[in-house]
Amino acid sequence: MAYNPNQHQVKAKKYLGQHFLNDESVAQKIADTLTLKNYKNVLEIGPGMGVLTKYLLKKDITTYVIEIDTESVEYLQANYLNLAPRIIEKDFLKYDLNSVFNQEPFAIIGNFPYNISTQIVFKTLEMRDQIPEFSGMFQKEVALRICSKEGSKVYGILSVLAQAYYDAEYLFTVPPDVFNPPPKVESGVLRLIRKKDYTLPCDDALFFKVVKTAFQQRRKTLRNSLKTFNLSDNLKANVIFGKRPEQLAVQEFIELTQLIEKDI
């Protein structure tokens, strides 16, 4: 069942970080960022009143949505009858998605609430074995950070961790006036496509720890920022330890982790 303009409109809730997209062409453009390769299911996070959902349902794919807002869930159930069995009324960050997907691959898409958007990326990275593709809208600054390369002032933890496993591409910018209520900043849409070989040649947990620890003191050289690892003087003499974290490409962070692995 399609959108019914006479149906009760959902009120955006500030505490949920809701900004409802109300531009059809932008919604379609976001839906079209999906390549539909290597998966049969897609999960939309925070569908609200279904402006993006409508375009996903037209695609040759099985669409699920996860929504924490009861009012939005009721709206979707009333307006999208075919979707009703695949509406998950849960918190994406806390819910075990394997109860839905049973280890099957699925893509993620959404107009993500700004207040949890980085946590959504971290959960996606945890589930990278099941998520070959991720596409969605963030605060522009966050989207640019995820896609930025070494040497950039905004290059950081999210950039390195996301790009270790996925190819990240910033696709387009969305102005505030296509939302209700309009946010105070521009939004940006990005796409992550999982690398063909996304298995790292080092311990993943240690890699995460090295990257996070290094960027917690991003102005310091690695020799100083990684002191808590109690590395040998011999290792710290390596030229890489004289660099600051934003100077290291993703591959260099992997090599750094390998060095540390041998040392500790």
C-alpha cells in the first residue's frame, strides 16, 4: 500500500534525532545508491514515514526496516501493508539481527539519526562478515570524515576502521531544506562496499585498539601516543613511530599493528 497523505503525520522527535526527509527525488537517489550485488536483503534503519522505504520496495530485493519510534511503526503498518511483517520495532544498536537474517548477508541503508550515526558504523564493522554494502545519509562532516584519506585534518578513527574493510565513497550533499524539521547543517550521502579480501593480516581487536589509542592523542607522535603498549625501545626506534596518526595510510596502520603484535 502506498503513502496516504490523509494518514496522520508522524511528529519528529528531537530526542531520537529525527529529521524526516520530504524530497522524493533525494529519497530515490539514496535508494539508487544500492548496487544490489552479493545480497538479497536490505535493512533500512530509522524509516520514519517511509519516504525512502517506498523506493526500496520497488527494487528486486527484500526490504526490512528497523524503527524504535512507536508512532513511526504504527504509521508504516497502516501505510505499507506489504512491509508490515518485516517491520522490526527494536533499537538497531542493541538488537541481535541474526534473529532476522540467520547469518545471511544484508545491506544497510538509511537516513541515519545524527546522534547515533557513528555507532551505526561501528556496529556495521562488527558485523562486516554479513554486511557487503552500506549506504546512507549522515551529517556532512561525519560522511566526509569516514571517506577522508591520510593527511586530512578530519581523517581519524572512523576513516581508518571503515576503510580497512570497505571502499568508502562520498556520493553527494543534501541541503537542510529537504527535511522536516531542517537540521542546522548539510547532510552527506556515502556508500561503503566491502573489499573483496577484507580479512586483515593482523589481529582485528589489536588493530582497533592501536587505531583508537593513536587518535586519542592525534597531535602526538605514535612513540608518545602508544606508550600504554609498553613497546620495546628497539621497536620504538622504527621510523613509523616518529609520525603522527593522521600521516598513516590504512595499510600503514595494518603494518604498525603487525609490528606491535610481534613485540608484545
